[in-house]
Amino acid sequence: MASLPKRIIKETERLVLDPVPGINAVPHEDNLRYFQVTIEGPQQSPYEDGVFELELFLPDDYPMEAPKVRFLTKIYHPNIDRLGRICLDVLKANWSPALQIRTVLLSVQALLASPNPNDPLANDVAEDWLKHEDEAIAKAREWTKQYASRK
Amino acid sequence: MPRKAKLEEQISSVTDPRDFLRTQIPELSDVDTLLRCHICKGFLKTPVLTPCGHTFCSLCIREYLNRELKCPLCLAELRESMLKSEFMVSELVTSYASLRAKLLEFLDSSKNSRTVALTSDTSVIEIPEHHTKISNDDTNDDDDIQIIETRESRPSKRTSDLVLMSHKKSRKDSSKSGITSLFSKTKSPPSQQDLANCPICGKSYHVEHLQRIHLDECLTLGALDQPEPANSSSIAEKAPPTPEKSSAVVEPIAKRSIKPSVNVETTHYNRYIESAQKKNVTRLAKLNFSSMSLQQLKNKLSSLKLPTIGTRQQMMNRYNHYEMLWNSNFIDSINSVDERELRRRLASWEASHNGSEPIQRTSAISKFLNKNPTSVMEGFKTDRFDRKGWMRSHQKVFRRLMKEAKEGLKRSRKSRPENVSADEAKETYDSSLQHNESISSETNAVPSNQLLTKADTFATSSQSSTAL
């Protein structure tokens, strides 16, 4: 393995030249396996109008192993805990090397659009979500306003 | 910045299906995409077919099947023994890959010659460079035909060269700032002086590219590519240097593309036809290491003429990788290389993947890791890792980290009042596995590069190993 695999170069090139709407991923100057990512909250979700920062790291075994993704911006979401870790199948058991950075980030965006409190990572948030959905959504909206920088 | 230069070199060697989008037949990008492996995104190398109808590089899919027994595309169950080689696709891809550059150039340059007026923003600085190119062209004729052919637009001769090339370049030169600019396809042609001929395939490359990347590739893929460069160079000799001046921009391309394509096609076709005659080499079996003694393992390795040094784990990895190379080479491939070459590939893989990491870490955690045998770190990245045991045995370090983090918090609180609360730092403790990531970025006190340092040392180590 001569430093960076071609696949990573290719993916990065594509991300930079042909970005996904609402998602921005830029490799770090010193480490091209580390990406600074921003995702816009999807429309009609409690997270709309928010811009969320994430970090993404491609482990040595990528693409055999899933990328590591974490929210840096605080977010009120049943599948994202307060350390920013994400409960998402394609990041764990359902990872496949045919997936790529682009598809993973799209899945994260989709997770924002449809929270799943039945498979929680942040238990307290999920409980809130199940018991008083309106309040939880309002709180998510409030956190978005407070922590996620405005567009 | 040698690293950046190296990266640039690497980026310029990467092809992408979207290269065709700016040509006359953008639909070709679809063909280009289809002939690529979904795992490595490169052209299929020794393609194999799964029972579910998907095609991957033999090595890519075998490596993945060492981890998961399913198809990466449809998640259907899959085992190595189910893979079938696809000679047809294999020849199709190699044939296409050898034609690709010409195809691209043909479609691109003919477009250029028609839209000269549109792209006439030639900058002044670039012209001298091309002047030197052309003058070189005049002095030593034979060599340069080859150089131009493999690197840039061969057909463009003498004066017409100047117009065409400078347009080509100016179009590509839309540079952005920062690291992202590296990825925006600024492929500046290397200056003539830095070109050198590869001793193996005879093509000319940029010196650095030759030393760092190409020689290795050429040695590895030598067997696969051999017929192709031999062809193209003989064609280059046959084709008389066209004396026509400006009118000869498009014409020679057409001539050339007809001639070699016949040649190339027959070679690939013949190879496909002859592929039915299979050699009698047996598949290497997977081993059940848990029931093997160390001596048995060593015997097995030495019977394959593999080195028996290293830990048990390293020997197991060595066997597994060799088994993969072996089966891919002797079972899937049309033109197999001999065992010696396989062992050479294994050695170059080991140099970057299976060694004990050369360590040069600075942070507290890493120093601590240095003291511990690497076996502790086994499974660190997987779910099998014993998190609780890890937490118990390293409580001290976590305590100290928490202290550091809290101090960092106090400091950063002065500058940014509503940051993270202290109980979050406590939670960091609970999630011991994530400690370095989370502490560092939550508090901003410890720089968030512990993850990066590790990857960095890895990168440098593999760089030095490729130099061997």
C-alpha cells in the first residue's frame, strides 16, 4: 500500500468536484483520511435551517472497514448520543465496501429526516421522543437553533 | 512539500469515468464505470463472478470475504469457493484500458480543434514550456515520438502542437486554493527533462512517478501488460513522422487508431480463446489455525517457501494473504505469474501491512501504548475487543486523562463560557474506547490529532517500505 489508496483519492476528487447538495466534506490538510464534514438539516425536519458539523475518518482498512463518523455539533436525536456517536446500520453491521463516503453521509442525512426512537442510542432522548413527541421535536428544534450554526 | 508533490503525482495517475463527460460521447462514462470494481474503483483486475451475478477484482473480493461472507453489492451469502473467473470480462477490461487514453484523446482533441475559438484564453507563461518541447522534438526524433505518444497528445506535430497543447493546458488549469485544488484535475504535463524510460516496459514517465509508483506497478502487473507496450512501441516505429503541418491535426489520429486496434484486439481475443487450457495448480486451502501447533504452522509455511519469522499472528496473516494471492493468481487469472513473483508480492505487502509498526509517538496515551505488547491492541478496532478489561487495566491513565481534560475545560471556559459541562467529561470516562477522540474534541484542550498521528506514522512507515 503506497500511502493513500487510489480509491480514496478518487472518492475525494468526486466529493470536491461534484458535491452532494447539502453535504460538504473536505479532507484535512495533514491527513487525507480525515474529513471535516457539514450536513444541512433536511427540510421539514426539526433540524432544518441547521448546519451540523461532523468528522469522518477512513481507517487503514477502508474500504474493507466502515468509515468512522461522529457529530461534533450537539444534536437532540434518539439515534445520536451526546458524544456525537451515530447508531446507523451502514456504519456497523451493514457496511459493505461497495458503499462509499458519499452514500454514508447521505444515510446520515436521511437519519436526521427520520429519527428512529425504537432503536435508540441516546435512551433518555428516545424515551422523550416516544412519550411526548411534540415536546421532543420542539426541543430538537431549539437545540438546532442554539448549537447548529445558521445557514 | 514533498508529500504534496507526491500526492499530486498520485492524483494525476487516477482516472475517473467522468473524464468522458467533457468529450463528444459523454455516454462512454457509463461504459467506463461498468468496467470498474465496486471495491477498489479501479478497472477490474482478474475479474471474478459471484453466484448473484456481480463482478469484482479477484483480490478485492477475496480480501473482503476474509472478513464477511457476503456480496458487497447485494449482501447475499457468498464464499470464496463460489467465485468463478470471467476471462471474457478480463480481456474486455484490459483491452479497453489500453485503448482508453487514445479514445479520450481522440474524442477530446477533435473537439478542441473545432472549438479553438471558444478556448482561446492562452496565458503567456505557458508558451515557453511548449517551445522547449517542440525544439526537443526537432533534435532527437525517435525518442520523442514515444514520449509524446504515451504522455500527451502524440498526433499533434510541430507548429500545430503549440496551439493544441496550450489550449488543452489552459482548460485544465483552473486552480483553486488549498488542498481541494489538488483534486480538481490539474494535470500539468511533466517537463521533458524529468522524463525517464522505464527499464521494464520501455514507456517514459516522470522520474518521480517512475521511481515511486510505476516501477512497482510495472513489476507487479508486468505479466498482464506485456503484450500491450510491445505493440504500441512497434507501432510508433512503423508510423512515419507525418510531415504535414497545420492540417494534420485530426488526420493522423484516425490513421493510428485503426492500425493498432486491429493488433490489440487479436491479442486479447487470442488470449481469451486460449484461456480454456488450464494449468494444473491446486487451490490453497484455508487453514484452521486454532488446531495447529506452532511447528505445524512453520512447516506449512516453509513447504510453501515462505519465511517463518515473526509472531504466530504474523505467520497466520502471512499464510492468509499468500493463500489469497495464490488462488487469485492460479485459479482466477488467465496469465498467472510464477510462485517467486507471488512471494515477492507477499513480501511487499508484509512490509506495509504485517510488520510491527515502527513507533514514534509523542502523546501520553501513545507512550503508554508503547510499553504494552501489540497483542493487547489486537481487535482494537473490532467489536471483539474486550472493553471492560481494557478499562479496568488502564484506569490510572483514564483518570489522568480526565484530569487533563478538566484542566483544559477550565482554560477553555474562560474563553468560551458555554462549552461542555463537567459531567460530559465524566461520560468520556465511561466510554473508554472512544477516549482519545472524544476528550480531545469536546474540550479542545488536547489537540485532536491522536487519531491522526497514528495514521501518519503508518503512512510514513509505508512510504519508507515502498522505497525498499
